[in-house]
Amino acid sequence: MSNALLGFDRAFEGEKGVMKKMKDELEEKKLSDYIKEPLIFVQADFKTSEELFEQLYHEAKSLGWVTDDFLERIKVREANFPTGLQLVNLGAAIPHTDAECVLNEFVAVITNGNKIPFKRMDDSNQIVESDVEFVLGLNQPHAQLAMLQSLMGVLQNESLLSELLLASTPQEVIEIFQRNDL
């Protein structure tokens, strides 16, 4: 093997090691590690996704967790790539935006007294009346896919979703995720 190929082979092995380490670190983190009390809104009264995004932005911005352009970018992303999901008995949405807009990672959890209309992920001409929203604020691009996979498990668990919808405090929401080892 030539020196150039040997060097490439060693570099590639090093890259594989870095990727494995990143994957292992991500797998060690649980969904509950990202859910932070200031960004849990229970029994909220948002009428639109815009209202929700604005309140979330102002809270996250005041904590120094997002950049100035977070609000505009999450609105644009939701318009171009809708995140509404029709579940068996409920509606949900998983809005998110670009990693560079997030300074401190979070998953915001919102339960709402009113259903919030979101365009459906699988058909943007259809509307989902969302009961629960999970807004992803992740700054590691590879983390979004893993987090979406974790959330899909949550969204398929109707008893857990029912518990979340009945929660009356942010602490109860956190306890539900911790009790379910999420």
C-alpha cells in the first residue's frame, strides 16, 4: 500500500472513531435531558403556530438559548416543511429549524387548551389540529434525526400522550418523561 493510501486509511479509521463516539454520546442522552422547564408550556392558550413560536422565541431568547433569527427561520421552515402529524386519536407537531440558530439545546413541550392548526407533514394541503407540540432546538445537525426517532416512539404511545395532556405543571411533564425512562 502506498504512503498516500495508508494515510487515507488511517484518517478514515480516525473519522469512523469520531463518528462512533458522537453516536455513543447521543445514545447516552435521553429525551428528558433536553426538556427544560422554562420551555414547557402546559395548558397554554395559543391560537396559532405563530403565537406559539413567538412566545417560545421570546422565552428562549431571554435565556440566551437561541439567536436573533430563530423566530423567522422556524416560521419559514414550518411553512416550507410542515411538521403536523395526525395520530390515531390526537394531532401533534414537531417544528424545528436550523442548528446554527440554537445556542443551548432544548426540546420544548407544549400542551394547549385549544388545538393549534398545523399543515400535515405528509400532505401540506391538509391541516392537523395539534394537541401537543414538541419544538426541537438542537445545534448538532446529526442529533435531529435521532431526536425525531425518539419522539416518534413517544407519539406512538397514547397513554403517555394522555398523561402529558393532563399534566398541569412543567414539573409533571418532566416527571412523566423521567418515569418512562425517556
